[in-house]
Amino acid sequence: MLPLLGLPPYASTMERAWRLFFFVFCGAVLLFLISPILIVIPISFNDTSFLSFPQGNWSLRWYEEFFQSERWNQAIKNSIIIAFFSTILSTTLGTIAALGLSRPYFPARALIMAVLISPMIVPVVITAAAVYFFYANPLGIGDEPLFVLNNTHLGVIMAHTLLATPFVVITVTATLTGFDQSMIRAGASLGATPTTVFRRVILPLISPGVISGALFAFVTSWDEVVLVLFIGGTDQRTLPRQMFSGIREMISPTITAAATVLVAVAVLMLLVVELLRRRSERLRGIRT
């Protein structure tokens, strides 16, 4: 019991009881948080035409419909395309911003950081409404806009980039916390250009943080639905948007299959992020 509790052999009875209570309490909280997800997964293997738990016979009927339906396939395709390009944009912008903010004596660092992470604080529906009106007339000149981004893939990608960039900024900034700035000066003193220093010195060391931020950005775009409801059209119907529409029109067990796929992708991404976090700690000497 002691090795499992993480206590030394000389721990008192009170310490053991408190540690055991702590583990039981944390387990109960985690179970409360993931119970809805755990219920959705077995429902997706139901063979009936309505949602029920506990389910009847086990079946892959709704997964077959999910992967064979043209509407769901188009939604998956749109989600992958939008998440892929928004991840590239947000990772690039967030990494550049984090590198700038990590420099010593950067002016107004706290203010700029607050502005950069503000999309995480402001409710998504407010951001979606603001983006919708901005896209309707981006330059605010006259009655006719020069270009319209509503109901376009580019518009949804840019909107998702707005939401995903703060995650990259925070992740890369945390990675740069233990970065030795003298390595940049050493590379410059040896005649390396700033591009070479970034490619050969900085990027290999911060790559775990960059990849982690990219994964967070991908998951953010992959799961987002509110912005798509405001600025997306029928051609930009993503997987979460298709699920939302299915709930409004007719509740089908196919939605549970789609939800299980979304959960599986999110869990896989989080596992990769955890592996990268541990690798980053090993590179910085925090973990052996």
C-alpha cells in the first residue's frame, strides 16, 4: 500500500489515511467529470434506432453509417482541412509571438501577453459575433465590402486560428522559460545568422513545446462549433457542426459514433502532448 500511496515507510497512520482520502477524492472527481463520456461510448455500439442506456445488442451499425454517409464524410473532410491549416497558421504566429515575448527587457510584455490570450478569456459566442460582423465588412468602408469571408473555408480557418493561437503562445512560452539565452549569443558569436541560430539551436530545443502547442491548436479547431455556426455555410459544415445540426433536426445514434471518434482523437492528442511534455523536461534536466 505504501508504494502506491507514495509515502515513506515511517509515515504515520494519519498521513496514510489523509493520502488515501486524497486519492479516493481525486478519483471520485475524475469519475464525475468523465462519466458522460464513458456513457456515450457504449451507446454508440447500440443496434437500436434510438438512444438508450444500457443498450441492447452490440453492433457497429452506427459506425458504418458514420463512415459511409456522404454528409458525415464531407464533415470529416472539412474538419481535417480547416484544422490542418488553422494549426499551421496558429503554430507559426504563436511561436513567433512567444519568441518575441521571451526576450529580455521586452517592453509591455504583460500587456501584450494579455491581449494575445484574450480569445481564451472572452466567451466564444462574443468572439463569434464580432468575427461575423467583421467578416461582413472587414474594412468598414461603405456599404459593400471589398471581400467577404463569411461562408468560406478561408474565413473559418482564420477564425479558428484566432482561437488556437493563444494555446500555442502559452505552450511555447512555458518551454522558453528555461531556455538559456546565452546560447543565442554563442551562435551569433560563431558567425551564424539569426536564421541559422533559430534552425540549429532554438528550434530543436523548443520543438516539444511547439508540437504540443500545435496539437492543442488542432484539437481546438477540431472540436469548435460556435464560430462555424456564425460564419460557416453548408460547404463549411464541420464534424461538430454536423453533430449539432443532427441534434436539432433528429437525434440519431450516429451522433454518438461521431462523438466517440472525436473523443478518441482528443485523447490521442493529449497522450502525445504528455509524452512531449516529459521529453521536454528530460531535455531541460527536470526529469531523468
